[in-house]
Amino acid sequence: MNWMKSGLVLAVVLTAGAAGAQTPDQIAAAKAAHQPAVVVTERKQLYPPVEQAEADLRAALILARKEHKRVILDFGGDWCGDCQVLDIYFHREPNADLLAKNFIKVNVNIGHEDANLDLAHKYGVPVHGVPALAVLDSQGKVLYAQDKEFSDMRYMQSQSVTDFLNKWKR
């Protein structure tokens, strides 16, 4: 069974073997050993309807300017196990605090990699794997666009998200 498309809601199982996976070599070793750091067995609805993306982005940019924050665009889909894991990590400390103090986060539903791709490409995200993030300044200028950096999130630790947020905070 493909756990990423199983249609199930969010339980986390940590395995000791892959808990330290951070570098590409460590991630590859964890994958080869079939030892995900986090396994999603149930799916949580994270992404709004596809057609909501543009309005959500406009609202986020207005709020970011008002609050002097950056915007994180999170391109993904509810079917994506790695997107589910990233959401778990965004809600763990210190990530939740870093996110709240420095960013406005917008989840952009890409359907089954067939929706909102024009928006992803506009912000430099090629969507070769999800989740994929873009960091914008409060004016909407792209500061950073990911390709596949977090597409193996289930083999990574929460610290990778902490490092990302620290690097891109104001």
C-alpha cells in the first residue's frame, strides 16, 4: 500500500533508526533501510480548495506588510505524506514560535500536481516533489524557492524545519 496516497488522518510513529537523518546521504540511507523518521498513517486536511490560492496569497501579502513579516508559500496536497509531516514539524517548538513571529504561511493546494502550477512557477518553485516552499518578502519578491529540499520530509527531523525558518526569518 502506498502510504502517501492511502487516504488515512495523522498519527506519527518515530523510528530510532532514521531519527538523525539530515544530510542527503543520511536521508538516502534511511530510505534504503526503509526507516522513515515519521510515518503518517492518517491524513489531515491542510490545503484549502485549489481556487482559493490567489486570494489567500493576496491576503497574506497585505498582512505581511502590516506585520513586517515574510510569507511562506507551502505547495502541496493533502494526499502527500511528506506534506503531512512538514505540518507536524511546523507545529512543534521552536518552529511554531519562529513561524508565528516571522512569517505568514499560505498553504497552496496543487491538486495531484496538476493545479496552481502557474503560481508555483511564478515564484520559482518547479514542483518536482512536494512539499515545496517559497519564501517571499512582504512585497511579494521571491527570496528563496525550493525544489526538492523537503520532498523526503518523512526521513528528516524537525530540526531541518527549524534551520530553514531561522535562515529565512527577518
